[in-house]
Amino acid sequence: MELFVLLLTLVFIVTTSFPSMATEKCTGPDETTELVRAVLGGDKQSFNRLVILYQARIYNLAYNYVKTEEEAKDVAQDVFVTAYRALPKLRDDTKFGAWLYQIGINHCRNRYKKLKRRGYFTNKSIDNEDDPVHLEGGDSPEQKLEQQRTIKLVRNAIAQMSESEKEVLMLRDLQGLPYDEISEILDVPLGTVKSKLNRARLNLKNKLKQIYPNL
């Protein structure tokens, strides 16, 4: 099984497992900017639309850090509350997406460190039934079981990576963000993003080779 197949499977599960967190697409390239300007102009309801556009992406980012639906929802809510309060400080209203991800990354890092200090992850297993992977479609029970196992193994491998490698891998391969936006979010040069991503992919591949020797 190839590495990109495993990652694509994980992306599919992440984006389809939580229907209530579905993300709508922008109706045009400037919709986000227009909404930000509307909020700054006093139309507070426009922020609700921004939440709808970005909630699944922020939720999925958080989920890859904190591992459970409840914690991920709490983190996502905190991110949007922070964004709403800090929106007047946004220097470039065309950069809302990258700015929101920066807030999201900071919240995720802080929540992860807090939970880790409390021993939250110590007894969590990739087979933890309290943290299910929801699958839909016409696959057989055996195929779904194998997909569940694969997703949990990939998530566990990513969780063991360094923070910098994990973040660039999530933003590029799981969130699908362009390199220049990742550079802005993580505040590192474009070349650094690409080199870190290459190392992260190689690291992940080596970890998964223990399970999939033909990877």
C-alpha cells in the first residue's frame, strides 16, 4: 500500500466522519474577504457565515491534536471566539484563512500540552472504542474494519512525530493548504516548509513500513 493512499484514506475519513461539522465552499474567491469586511463594518451576523465556511477545517485540525470529538469541538469553539474578538486586529483582510489557522495552531498546541501534562494521552490506544472512526458507504463490515484499523494506525504514527513535522504534514497532506499559506501560518520560509514536509513524509513512511512492509 502506498503512502499517499493511506493519507488520502485518512483525508476521506476526516472530512466525512462528522456530517454536523460539514464545511460549505465559498461562492467566489473574494467571499471570505467580503465577509470579514462586513463583520468589521458592524454586520456581526456575517461572522456566522465565516464559521460555517471554516468550522470543519478547524475542527479536523484540532481533532488530529486532541484525539476526541468532545475536545476537538471545545478547541474549535475557542478558536472562533478568539478570532471574533481579535478580528479588528487583523492587518490584511485578504489573509483571514491563514490568520485563523495561526490561531487554531496556537490553541491546539496549548490544549495538547495541557492535556499531556494531565496524563490525558497516557492510556489512550489506537483501538480505543471511546474514540470511534465513523465510516459510511457500501463497503463490507470486513472492509470497514480494515479501514478503521488503517486510519487509527496512520493517526497514531502521525501523533508520534515531532510537532513541526506533524503540523506541516497535517496542513499540507490532510488539510490540502498551498505551500505559501503554510509558510505564512507557521511563519517559516517556503523552502523550510518543503524540506520539513519531505522529512515528515519520509518519517511517516518509515514508521508505517513496520506495519506495511511493501509501502
